[in-house]
Amino acid sequence: MSDPDRRHRAVASCPYREDVRFPGASREVARCRLLKEISGVEDDSLLDASRGACDVCVRKFPPSVTDINSVVASLLYGVADAVIKRGGTAGCSSAEAERLRARAKQNLEVIMQPGAAPAEQAKRAPCLYLGRQVGERLCENCRGSVRLKVFKCHHELYRETVVSECRRCQDHEERLATGPGAVTTWSAAVTTAPRDQATLTESLTSLGDAGWPEAHVFAEPESELPGDLDEARVTVRRQKLGAWPNWLLSLNEMVLRDPHADAYLLCQDDVLYCRGLREYLEQTLWPSERVGVVSLHTASHQDRGDQDGYYATGYGWGAWGAQAYVFPNASARALLRNHEVVNHRQRGPRDGLCNVDSVVGRWSLNSQLDYYLHSPSLTQHIGEASTLWEKADTSGRRRAATFVGAENDIRSVMGLPSP
């Protein structure tokens, strides 16, 4: 028997294929009842599948309401998109269509890198967003009463998942490696604004001594810049943005300029750093597999003086100190697309111009990605209030109580070998 005959018999045996018709001389379409069962859409015109789609579908694993293959996912995405554009339809609201589209996207086939073996998809490490088990559901493609474990998914597009869906998901992010070698490439930058007492030159010198001599500077208008600063390393804003807008825009530019960096270091302009800091971080990052951010600055009242090294916190909005944040690549991108982060400029307190640390802390807490501090503090605050936020200062609790000094090598302090 020829291949076309086998394919024809397989397609004809599909239990979901209905109302086969030929709207054109060489075009065959059928209604997919599985799409209707999944979506609830009553408009049959949205549920058609071409013969080509059916041919490919039957070559993959048999789909069901609870476990869809990539072809059904592609068709479901189209149905959901059409419903959203209509503002909802009988049997399926816009909100439900949004959830269906997210589920469909999760099950589209992942495009593997050139030369990668298909088996690599099945060997994927656990996803950064994979949370705890929240229940079970019946496996419709298994013999007997097999139940699949259902896990919480912390990605903003999804709510829950099973292992097979997670492995196929296009938004899968591998969890972080820990220890030496996990971070080798950096994107580093400093935000600056006009100050009564300029601190940028001193801060950049210290940052260079710490291991980042080529950090980019994102400057508000009228900022005092060092005379020997390479123009290629400076971006001067044409209008005053404010602390939070300049910070968020700077992080976005860093990710777009250096999309494959292992870590993004975004600092403020009034900070001193321990010597050897870059080498120390490259030996010790990441402290866990699910890091949202590591703060290199530890405010005095949040420092655990009896515990050396990294420690996770759950401060949320109560986080203090955005002097020097290090983000893993995936976490930086997750923060930039988070709706609460994006909406802070419009809806946040004090006109959404400040509270960098609070926004990052709340995002980290809500995303279930760890917010880490370090004792002793790896940086020190040296500036007074800037013209962007006149009431903010670096006195009292905002200063680090355990900073060992910019002249000291943090590797020696922490008992690590220095080159």
C-alpha cells in the first residue's frame, strides 16, 4: 500500500474530523470537533482545519482535550486569536480566549537550535517558572486511570502545566547553574543624574577597580560627566525622566544591546565597590537555581551580621537599596515584561518616578523568584540626595553597616583564592 493510502486511512479514522467538504477544486477542509470541545466556540466557521493540517496531526501523538499536540495547538491559537479580535463570541469570552491562546503557545513545537538533536527537547532541565504541584488531572492518552501531576507555572502567560507541556513550551527557561562558570559574560551600566555633590567619577573609578571598567552610563540631562569618559559609553537623555523611568529604560536598553549576557549589572552613581568583586561574583553566582535579583548593596537594618554570604529575603515592597542590582538573563527579561513593573510609571506612588527597589522587590516576591542580599555588603552608598528625588538620602539605615572598604579585596575577605 502506498504512503498516501496509509495517510488517507489514518486521517479518515480521526474521531474529531467532521463535515468534510471541498470549497475549492484542490482544497479540502473539515471541522475539528476537538477545537470545539476545548474552546467552547459555537461558530463552526472558526473550527475548520485544512487537509494538510490533518495529515500532519495524525502523524503525531493522538491529541485530546487535556493533552494537545503542536498541530492542534497551532489551530487553537488561531481560534483564540480570532475570538479575541471579535471581543468574544458565543461559547468563549475574550478572557477565556486569552487563556486558550497562552495554552496553545505553550504547546507549539519549540524551534531547536541548528544542529541540536530532537532528543534534547525531552532532556530539558526543569524550567525556571515551574512551581510546586497543585493537583492532578486524568491522562486521556494513557491506558487505565493514569493521572498526571499538575504544577503551578509562574510565567505570566500561564497558570499551571504538566511535565510534557512544560518540555514543549516555547517560553521554557532553564534554571540557573550555580557556582564557578555560571556567569562569564556581563552587561554593566550606571544611571546618573545631577547632584549638588558629584559622585559619578569616584563611583566609576571604583566600579572599574571592581572589574567593570567599560560600564555604560545612562545620564539624565545636565549630569556632570567625567571629561575623559568615552562618548561611546554614554547615553544622555534628551529630557528629564526621573529615577524609575531612567532605570527601567536603561535595563531595557542593556537587554536589547547585549541579549545573550549571562548577567546584567545596573548600578546607581553614588556607590563604592569592593575590589575583586567581579571575580568573586563569577565564582559564587548564582546562589540558587531560581534567582530574580541579587542586590550587591545591603542596607544596615537588613544585614544579617551573623551570616556571611548570600541569603534570600521576602521583603517585597519593603526591599531597600537599588544601588547595584545583578539580574540573570531570563529574570531581567521577565521583569521588563511584567505588567506591574510596566504600570508603575502610570499607577505607582509619587507619580511613579521612584521606588526602584520596592518595585523590584515586589516583582521578585510575586514571581516567586528569590531576592538575594549579601553579608557583608559588597557596596557602600556615598552620595546625598539627587535632583531627581530631593527627599531621598543615604544617611542612617540606607548606608551599609558591614561594607569592608573599597580598598579591600572581597575574595580575601570571604576566604576565596585571589589570582
